[in-house]
Amino acid sequence: MSELLIVIFESPDGAERLDAALKPLRDEQRLETQDIVIAVRDADGELHLSTPANVPVAQTLGGIAWGAVLGAAFMMPVAGAIAGGAVGAVTGQLRDPGLDSAFTEEIGRTLRPGGSALCLWVRDMDEAALREVVESFDGGGRIVQSPLSPEDEARLQEALDRGG
């Protein structure tokens, strides 16, 4: 079951820096995210939304890998890779991969000028590893929504408060 983790920062680079700090956890699959959106409200009040992951490319690469594996079973790995890549590319272009755009824009509108927010659609996570990364993060931040228990969320918020 997927849930949201949203952390708001007073600085324009806080969300991006926390996202970068969490990347090793995602690479090790200790933090599995379905979608990531970074919202930044610049000093002039203009909202900028970005998605660090390129979903169509990821879908294409995944399709190539699975197509090659399945194609190998029929002694046609190249044809399978081509077909899998095509299916992955089309799927990546057509599907809405995660967080609703209107929802992330609403989060962004709540930011003060010069603020940022990191929105993670979390599929699964190692809570201890997440806490360890946040405890070493020095950017502050305020949790507005999380899949954690109230006690774990309070510990995570304390860590963010110490880092701010």
C-alpha cells in the first residue's frame, strides 16, 4: 500500500537536498518510491514543479530488460528486447505514474516564497534507514504528512528540527 511523505522547507533547495540525501536509500531499495515531486516557490512567488525521475525512460529500460529475458525463453532475446522496449515506452508515455498534478500544485501553493516541498509517494521503506539519513541531514524541514506511526513521525521531526 502506497502512502505519502511530504516535507516542507523554508529554503528553495531544501527539498532537492533531502531528495539527493535519500537517493542512496532508493538505489539500495530501502526506500521504494512510486513517484517523487519537488515543488519550489521562487522569491517572486512563481511555482515550479519537477519530477527527478524520467518515467518513460525508466519504463522503456524496464521493458527492454523484461523483453530480453522473456525473448531468451523463446530463443529470440533481441526481438523480445525490442518488443519489450516498445511496450515500455508506450506504457511510460500513457500512464499517469503517480502523484496527482492538482494535488502537488496545491501543496506548492501553500509554500511561502523561497520555500520548497518534497513529496514522495512511498511504496515501501526501511524506517530505521530513513531516520538515519534524516538525522544526518542539516536542512531542517517540517513533516506535513507521512506513512509513519505518530511516534516514529515525532522522532523524524525531531531529527529535522535539530538539523535546521
